[in-house]
Amino acid sequence: MLDTKLFALDASYIRRAFQMSVELDVKNSVFGTVKYNGTVIYNWAKNKFVGLQMPSNIHNFSKNRSGQEVNVLYNPEKPYFCIKASHPDKTVPGRFWTTEAEILVSNGKVLLGVKLSYSTPVSQDKEMIDYSVPVFVWKIYRNNGIADVRSLKSHVWQIDEKNIDELYDFIQNRNRRMPVVVITESVNVEGVGGQYLSGYLVNGERLATKVGLIAHVVCLADNVSQLWNEKVGRSWGVYNGAVRTYFPGADFSDETYMQHPLSVANRILATHYEDEKGKEYIAGEAFEYVLMNNLRKYNTNVHLDWENIGHKFYFAANREELRNKERTVEDAVLLNEMYEEQIQQLEKKIKNQEDEIITAMIATENIEKELEENRQTIYRLNMRVESLTCQLEKLREGNQSDIPILNDYTQLVEWVETYFPGRLVLHNRAIRALKGAVFNDPELVFKALKLLGTTYYQMRMGYVSLQEFTDQCTELGIEEAGSIADTVAGELGDTYFVSYHGKKCKLERHLRKGKVRDPQFCMRIYFFWSEEESQIVIGSLPQHLTISTS
């Protein structure tokens, strides 16, 4: 009978401190690779659990003494290796650590799976450990090599025009399990004191040494980032000193880009970080620490589908081993009763542990989601406050002439992002429509958008009257009105609707000039007001959308 006291987890939290599923580099053969890396893990356990007197060479093993327990399965012919080791924490009463590792061969690839967890009594919960990597993982990473679709390295992946397609395919690869951090080169980004900065705001090589075990780090020079944005679209892009994290599951054809956070240059330069010793960091170096902590949280909280990947770990592997052993009929009956009893006990304990792990992970995931939503909201509000402050100062001076009016549609996207952050948003559909723009007065389009980003925005915020906005429309020779009746819009499918943040939104208003349908002489700018973000979303321009009488 097993000592059930060792499995008591009453009033305890079970937390994941590290996990990974990667491919091992095969040096000579899969058999040699399994044996070599299995021996690395076996020797780690042998040195850590000296009192259990494990055999000198890698071997099947199972022993439990004084709260320490090690179970090893090794089959050099299959080949296969797994280990489960448990021990109490010497520094925190009641804390209990469990390390599981497995090396298996699947479809000709050698896979390594690792899980490090610990149970902590409620009374000691303040002693929580966020992230810890088993020593043997570092040794395998440095001496053998591991891969997540492509090799994980402690230095950056430099992208140029020749391998940009490789990055494009890699980020969308469904087998990728680790984040990709893309760092871009800045060109004349305004820093503290009005000084303009160029170059990489974040040190990619230094970041790679910190997170190369759990993420891929990529650097894009300014000219390459421009090619990247043309390839993936502005919503999915990253540019001019910004840093973006592409999590697993990225698909450039959908609208989920908000799930892959973008940190622009100004946010990076405003970052402040203080470590556990009280040392303070600012700007890019501070952002590196913040990003490192976020990647570590992702590693410990993300749900890995172990069964679908192919991992069994010790409990399932041991049960399979027991069932596969050849026994005589008499021995089989006796052993079966003993094994079934042990299996039932283990299954019950494992179920209790898994239930607590799932509960803890769900709670953690919900908290992290709420925190991330709050962080995004705070960031948007800060950007809005900053934009409003600048605009109000300009209004006090009576000067908006520093916003240039251009006549080139290809510059419109960057123009909006530069002069109207937090006020105007160009939807992907509007950006696509610009590529076919033929309206013969592009300056009027820029003037109309400027009017939306200044007077119309101020009107919606309560700073100016409707009459003032209407008068300025008249000066430009344009009108602002509702776009189409709801009943008619419903008959035209998605023509007058866009998907925004997962919701179907109607393009309720539009600016218009000209009544003929010739796109060279007819201008229409369709938009709606986002109450949640207090900003104007441009859905289509500058041509007329289809109506029932077309």
C-alpha cells in the first residue's frame, strides 16, 4: 500500500512553475539522443536525491523514503524515458515540489516534455514562486539543443528581404508553442527632452539571453519592417521602434491582432521597472524586464494539450508498462488485484490534484485576462489624455496649421496615425479601399479627415457645438449625414457593416460631396463613433458604397 500522507493536499494551492514541450536535436540517432538526454535528467535526480541510492547508470527505478520519491521508466529499445520526482521544500513548511520529464519518439522526432509544479498551503501562499527552471533543462538546452519548430537560441534571429517569407510562415505555423517577440528599428523617435532617437530601443541580444529558452526573439531593420507591414497589413504589423509579441495561433487572415500585443516606441521609452533589490531601470532596459516577466507568466499559465502532443508522463506510462508485462496466469491474477488497487488509489489522488490544478489555472487565467484588459484600457486612456492635452494646447494658441494637407493617398494611413492617435482609427477595410481610390481631389479627403479628427471629435466630446462643425463642413463644400437607413442596410449584407473588436458595427454616418456615381467626382467617407473608446472609426473611403438603386 502507498503512503497516502504524502499526497495530502488539503487547503493547498497547486501551481505550475515551469513547463515545456520541445523537439530535441538529433545528433547521431534517436536511440542515442534519448539515452544521452535521459542520462542528463537521471544524473540530476541521482545527485539531488542522494539518500535514495539510485543505481550509477540510467535504469528503471522506484523508491520512496522520508518524503522523497523518485520513479524512473527507461526502455532503450523503444526508446523511451520518463521520470517523476517529488520532495518537500526545505525552506517553506508544507510546500511540496513535483518534477516530471519525458523523452519519447514520435514520427521520427524526439520530444522532450517537462512539468515543474508545487503545492503550497494557504498559510504560506505569500511565498509563491512565479517561475523556476529545472537545472537539467538548461543543460539540455546548452549541450544538446532544443527546437520549437525552429531552434531556440540565446541570440536574435535577424530577418532581411531573403528570409521574410520564412518568418511569415513560422509565425502562422500551428505547431509553434512559444511566443515570437519582434523588435523593430526606430527612425527619429522623440524621446525624453525632445531628443530624437534612432536605432533599436530594446537590446535584442540581451533579451534573447533572458528568454531564449521560452520565446523566439526577432529583429527587423527599418526597411525590413516596412516590407513586413506591407506583407501582413498595418493591424498585424510592427514598426519604428515598436515591439510586438505574436503568440501561438496567430493567423494574419483574421481580425484577432489585438490578442498579439503591440508596444509602440513612446510606451517603451516611458517604461519604469524596479527589481527585487530595489534597482531601477527605465526605457528599453526596463521594458526588457517587463517583457521577460510577461513571457514567464505565459509559460506557466498557458494550457498545453499534452495528450494531443503525445506525452503520457509517468502515471499513464507506468500503467501501460504494468499492463504490458507478461505474467503467468496465477501471477497475473495476484498482481492484477494489487496493481488495480494501486491504480485506483493513484487515479483518485491524481484526479484530486488535477482538479486543484485546473481550478488554480482557471483562476489565474481569469485574473491575467482582467489585468491585461485593465492595462490596455489604461494605455488607451493615457494615449487619449496625451493627445487631448496636445490638441487643447494647440487650440489655445489658435494654431492647427502644423497638420499638413497632403495629396497622396499612399501617405494617408501614416498621416492619420501620426496626427490623430486616439481620435481616428482606419479599419482594415478602409485601408484596403484606399488602394483603389480614384477620387480626383485627394486634398479634400485629407481636409475632411482633419475635420473629423479635430472639430467633429471636439463636438462629440462636448467642447464645441454642432453648428460650428456644420459651418466648417460648408466651408469645405461637404455634408455630414446618416449613411443609410437600417432597413435598407440590412438588405445589403455586410456592405454597411464592419467587424470591430469582435462586434458587428454599422457605418452610421458619412461625409459626402457630389451626387454623381462616378468615383472620380464623388467622395464618401463612412464612419461611426466608438462610445467605448471615444474615437472615430473610419470604415470605408473615398468611394460610394453600393445602395439598392445602384
